[in-house]
Amino acid sequence: MAIDTSFPMHAVWSQVPGVLAALQTQRYTLFSLITDKTPIHTWQPQLDLGHLQPYAPRALAQMLDQRRYPGIVVADQVYVVTNAANRTALAKDKRWRIVPLQPVAP
């Protein structure tokens, strides 16, 4: 699971906890949470954002580096929660599920 278009991530950050809560409803699942910058936590039964803050720029293509993120290699599914425009390269692997975030209309 990874978190990350033309608008800043902080504009949609409030949506992230709800997306993660929905993903956690999957039974018999372990989660590892990473960003394109660093791992947040390794495999565990719950997702925990901790004190993670939104940031930019996002280099999502780095997430394809199996040496940098070995947890992705063993994952059955990889969810990318993002509003970044450069997410299309990640969708080539059928295990990757892109969860696009959009600003909420006022």
C-alpha cells in the first residue's frame, strides 16, 4: 500500500483514513504501508498512518524498484492511494490497484 494531478496531496489528505479503513475490511489480510520515500510499517494486521504527512513531489515510479521495496514483491495486491498524475506506469502490473483521490466539491 502506498500513499500519494495537478493539485496538492494535502487537498485530499482527509480522504486517506477512510480509504485505509475500507481496505482493512478485507479478511485474512496483512498490510505493509510505504510511501515513495520510505516504509511506514512492515506487515501487520492493521494499517497505521502514524504521523505521516502529505508531501510533494511524488516519484511513484520509484515504487517499482524491487530492491528498494522488497515487500511489494511478495504482495498479492498493491494499492496505491494517490492524486498524482504520474500513476499510470504503476497500473501495468495487474497486482497494482490505483485508488485515485479527487478533491471534494464544496
